[in-house]
Amino acid sequence: MAHILTHLRWLTDDFGIWQHTKGDEIDWKMGYALDDSARGLIVYLLFGDQERAKVCLDYLVASKVPKGYVGFFDERRKPLDEQSSHDAHALALWALAAAVEHDFYPEEARALIAETDVTEQIEQGYLRTLAYLLLAYCALGDKQQASKVAKKLWTAYQPRLGWFEERLTYANAALPWALIRYYRTFGGTKQQAERLKKTLATLEEYCRIGVIPAPVGNRIWQRIGAVERDIYGQQPIDPGFMVLALVEAYETFQEPAYLQQAREWLEWFHGNNIYQTSLISDKNACGDGLYALPRGVCNNKGAESTIMYVMALHALNRHQPLL
């Protein structure tokens, strides 16, 4: 399984994970991003690479500032801002929770969690931020905090749409994934279970061209109820979260169809997409998306794309050995 991490390990130095590449070379000027080292910590823990997991944990420690976390460092390892986005802030907490869950420097991780105030993140209520926080509190087994966040997410749910917003944007499947994880960890109602299944059905309805997986492109977000589709600018973060959500749904509801759908979404990375072209290189680097111009797969292979592919691969491998 070690070869699965070849590209990600190449992007990882003794400070953190380089954010972007230009083709097959690291784009040094883009520096490092908090969300990459946060998700990288989770991946390295899943694969048992403790050396690089420690690099990512140390990056989170170096990023901590009184208001939260530094969002970016430049190529000289100098901070570029005073505070990260809410999403990255929540991803940092999720990564620290994963460290506690894996008993990986738990005292250090717990100390940093204690210093991480998420009051503003919960009050602002950005849905993907809430999803990452919910995954964190589920990992920690903190039902009180998890329930608070889950309630906030459910408040946004619109039964007439079968979704949480008027549009589908990015990282959509993170929302049902987090709520299914909560349901599986702490329990829930029959109505919640049916609504969770409906959210997955909504994503499947709007994120396929015929039977081909086709996540919402980043040029024009998809309005629920609209017939028109803009399929270009597809990002690996979306199929990645679809696999994670569908595997979680299978493990929770024991419906085989979810596992089959998860396999189809993983195959998006390998050519089951609108271009019938693989995004994955022989070093398990993932292209950054599918574009209209230039037509085809993006030649850049950044950290987020590769991390989401590897996370999805690991999740499905628990049930359908792929590695």
C-alpha cells in the first residue's frame, strides 16, 4: 500500500505539504496551506505513516495563533495571513481529533484542541465548516458538541429540495457524510435516516450525466430544480467526498447499492468521467480537475486533489480490496 502515497510523500517535506504543482514540478511560490496538512495528517494516520503524520501535526502547532490558525505559509515558511478560513480552521480541529482517535501524540493534540475556539465558526454556520466540525466531534466521541453542530446543520435542511441549500456548490457530499457519521455514532430518528438517504439521492440526481459520475463544475454552481448543467471545472474534492459519504451510508444502512455507487464514483478518478480519461498518474498523483479549455484533465497535481483520492481509495478498500 505504500506506493499509494508516492506523490503525497513527494509533496511533503520536513515542514508541511506543498500546496500546488505546475505539471510535475512543485510550484514553490504557492507555499503551504493549512487545509492540506490537516487532511494530510488524517491520511498519514490512516496509512500508518507516523513520520509524516508528525510533520503534519507539527505544522498545525506552528500554525496556531491566538485567533485561530495561519491559513498559508510562503516558500520561506513565513506566515501569509493572520487567520485561516473557517473551513480550514474546522479541518484543523478534525485532524487533531483524528490524532486523538488514533492515539497519536494525544496529549499534544488535546492541548491544541483546548486552545481551538470554534464559537465563531459555529455561529457563522457555514455548512462545510459545520460538517468538518461534526466529523471532529464524532471522532472525539463528544456527543454534546456534536449534537450542537448536527442541530445547526439540520436547521439548514430543506425538505422540498432534499438538500441544505438552493444550489449545489463544492464538497457537497461532506454534508451528508458528516450527518451519517453522527447518526451512526450517536443515533438518530427514522425521519433523519430517510432525509439522509434523500440527500444522497439528490446528489446522484444532479451529479451524473446519464450513468457517468459528473460532479458540479466550479464555473457555474448547480441550482436545484434547474435542468441546465455546466459540467466543466469538475474538482476531485467532490468525487472524493461522494465515495466517503456513500461508503459511510453503506456501513450505516447496509444497502448494497451505496457500495456500488461508491465504486462508480471512485472510478471517476480512473476514467469513468465525461472525458473517459484517468486523472491518476503512475505515482498516484491526481490531476486537479476536468476542464473545458484546455479540454481535458488538468496537468497540475496539487495536494488537495491527491489527498481526496487517497482518502476515497482507503475508505472503499475496507469493503472492496483495491490496494
